[in-house]
Amino acid sequence: MLSEGLLVSAPGKVILHGEHAVVHGKVALAVALNLRTFLRLQPHSNGKVGLNLPNIGIKRAWDVARLQLLDTSFLEQGDITEKVEKLKEVAGFPEDCADQERLAVLAFLYLYLSICRKQSALPSLDVAAWSELPTGAGLGSSAAYSVCLAAALLTWCEEIPNPLKGGAAASRWTAEDLEVINKWAFQGERVIHGNPSGVDNAVSTWGGALRYQQGKISPLKRPPALKILLTNTKVPRSTKALVLSVRNRLLKFPEIVAPLLTSMDAISLECERVLGEMAAAPAREHYLVLEILDQNVTGAWNLPQQRDVWCSGSERGPELIDMNQHHLNALGVGHTSLDQLCQVTMAHGLHSKLTGAGGGGCGITLLRPGLEGPEVEATKQALTDCGFDCWETSIGAPGISIHTAASLDAPILQALGWALR
């Protein structure tokens, strides 16, 4: 076991293309969002294991000695529903505890007991997690939380090595270690969601972009980091009800809806090709600098060709966004708030679509390369004036990472209760 504390972070996710179509066997592209959940694990000697989640107002602690006496064999037996019911008894919830709080606590207890019970004694720990991600918005906040918990507990118990032993400011685990983290994070997601697809925790673990189809998850090679606006309309929706409504529409109008789903599949595949082309080209700034230095430079960089690749990708991306949004509206999962989002950004020359289940929730707006700061701020202000929450961020972010305190900003450390020196 480690004697010092650990700091880890993991990203949220957005669906770039393939919402709802993926339920019917088509391709979906999920990308890591550069809004992250941060987690601090600190060992202590007070005989308790504590959990502090300031985003949702949770601060709980349990006696380690009492937990040590538990028969934890139920963690290996029965289905997830039975395990959750047993964990509720362990948690000892107050009557006024909200469902969201209960699920976060249950996921923590499940991972803590499952991973740490292999030790000679359950450890006395203090765990705090703080997130830049809004909860319940379809952005993978629960998966980022589960991934952070799994990575920190596995590292502390030395089930996987600590990447910081080499002295880096922030680093990641090997592919084999990430597989272990992802496996445990998926179990945490099962506690929270019952029957998750595994996409959210996979994106949060590996970062970048993933292709998902019929249960098979494949990472995309070196996807470009694209800047976006992420907008939360704050309109609540039921994913289950929206998925059912699409299924009913397919049954009612099969000759109309089936081709829509096929077209959405083609959009995902085309986007995958575009991302691959853009990732293979040198960064736009690289060829612009070279072109300024020497108008005749072509050689290995092949500047005209690479510029065509980048610009072509930048132009096709917005068209795919527009087409997919129209298809999603045709499936009946749009909303007036999302229409308003698209209209506002279109007035600023930008292109948006819903991300996730639709019916409200969140939308993404692609920011074209070279867009000036004042233009971005004007768009954000226009969206805020509609009553929406809006963030400027990027997609294609790195997955689960481990940090030194010196590598994180003071506000993050303060939110996690880290003692600033």
C-alpha cells in the first residue's frame, strides 16, 4: 500500500454521431470531453473511510472496523440488483437521501469493498471527488467518477503500478493497466445504471474517440482535438422514454425510419473517415508557419495537399453535424430548446446538434479552426441569454490520468480539500 495521497482525473464524454441509431445496430462515435472529474485519495489513521462529493452535497463516513466484519461474499454472488440491495444495508442511508446521492455512495462502497478486501485489512481512507461535469446531463459524469475511483483504489492497493514513480508531473497507465481500470469502472457503472453499454467508462478510461457498434468498442487512432461549445439546455428528459419512442416510430413507419437509421450510420462512418484524414495531416499551425517561412516548401510536408485535407475535413464536419441533427429531428427526439440552440449558433455561422438522448439535454457546436475569440464569446453570450449553460472546451481529451499536486490549479485542489502549502 502507498502512504502518500493520490490525485487522478478522468474526462466526460459526448456522442459525436450515432445517437439512437446505435440502439438498432448502427455505428456511434463517442469522444472524450475536456471537462473532467478530479479525485483525491488520502490515507489516514482515524479508523474511518470517508467520502466527500461537494458537487452533490455528500459527506459520509463509515467505521472501517465495522466494514471489516462484513461478510462480503455477496460481492461475488448474484446479479447486480441483489448486490445493490445488500450495499444499501451497508450504507445506512438517511430517509431524505436523494437517488443520485444513493447511487454515488453505492458505487463507492462497491469498489472500495471489492478492490480493498484483498488487503490484510481494509484501509482507512479519505476520498473526495469534484467535477467540472454537470450531473444528469448525459455527459458521462458517473463514468468519470467510477473510472477515477477504480484507478485510485487499484493504485493505492498496488493492484496496478503508480505511473508517477518515474517523476512525471502527470502521466497514465499502460494499456494492460487501463484494461483493469476499465473493468472495475464498468462494475461501478453497473451499480449506478444497471445495464450500461460500457461506452462511457471506456471513453473516460482511454480518452480520444471510440467507435461503438453492437457491443464492440474500438478506439480511433490519434483523433484530432477539436474545439467545441457544449451547451446544456437544462431541459430534463428521459432517455428510456426517448429510446422507446424511436423504436415505436420505426415499427409504425419502417420504410421511412429504417433508411434514416442507415443514413445516420453512413454519417458516423464518414465522420470516422474525416477524423482519420485530419489526424494524419500535420496541425494547421504547422503548415501555416512553414508556408510563411518558405513559400516553396512542399517536400515531405506536401503543404497544398495537407491544407486541402484539413480544410476539407473542416468543411465536411459541419455538413455532417447539420445532416445528423435533421435526422434526429425526423426520429422525433428533437426539442424546441435544441432548435433554438441550432438557430442561435447558425446566426453566428456555426453548426450544432444534440448529443445524447435528445428531448432537451445537451448540444454541441463545432468551432471552426481560426475562429476569433470575440466571435466565440458573442456566441456563448447569446446562448447564455437563452437561459442555457455554455462551456468552451474540446473533444479528443486524454483519458484517466494521475497528477502531482503541483500540476493542478489551486481551485481544483481546494475543491478536493487538498492542504495547500
